[in-house]
Amino acid sequence: MAELSNNEAGRGFTHVYTATYEDLQAIGNGGQATIATIPAGGAVECVGVYESEAIAGTTSLVIDIGTTAGDPDEFIDALDVDAMTAPVFNTGDAFTDAQSQPVGGTNSAVSVLLEVTDAAIASATAGKIVVGLRIVDLGQFG
């Protein structure tokens, strides 16, 4: 996960995580990886997923993104990556009608998790996804 510089953040995202098919294999079926942290006093305005290189070798890759370790789907819920035809934004349980609104506000730092669900992920031979997040941080002013 990379926190973007001020010049990069001016393009709409504050954090970007890129996962190759090897990264997804390392996370494993049912596994989770921390891809960002919401700071104390922070919230999430937007989460988007872009399949920048088609996933090959499997047709069942589903991802979730959120903060609940048992079911991280507040920001992106049950996204079928193989079926994507365009980038997907704000489909999680905490967003309403895919609208951008600050969600996941917290008084203490919280990890943002990416969960992989794909029984055939070990068979993947190509692919890359990019996850962009816009995290606001009111805590920096306190």
C-alpha cells in the first residue's frame, strides 16, 4: 500500500494498493491482507477497484474490502473480478446506492482489509488489480 504524495493525491485518491496475481495467491483463498489504515479521526470517502490486467487461470475471483476482520465488506462487497467490465466503486455495505460519502469513521486507527475468495487462486497465471482509496483525516488537525 502506498500513501500518495500531495501531488499524486490531487488526482482523487490518497492511497493506492496494487495486487498482482502472485500477491493474491499469497493472500490465499479466504485470506485477508491489510491494504491501508484509517487513522484516528478518519473516514473513507471512496473505494474503487480496477482490473488493470485480466485475471487468467481462474474464473472465480471474488474480493471484499472493509474493516471487519470476519467479513470485510463495508467498502466493496462480493466483487466478482472476473466479471468486471469497468472499474467498480463503493459497492460495500457501508455505502448507500454506490454513492460517495464518508463512512467508517473511527476514534482509533483501523486496518482496511482485502479478502480473497477463490478456491482456484493457486491456478492463476496472470492478472493485476488496483485498489484506490480516498481517506480523510480530521485527526491531523486535533
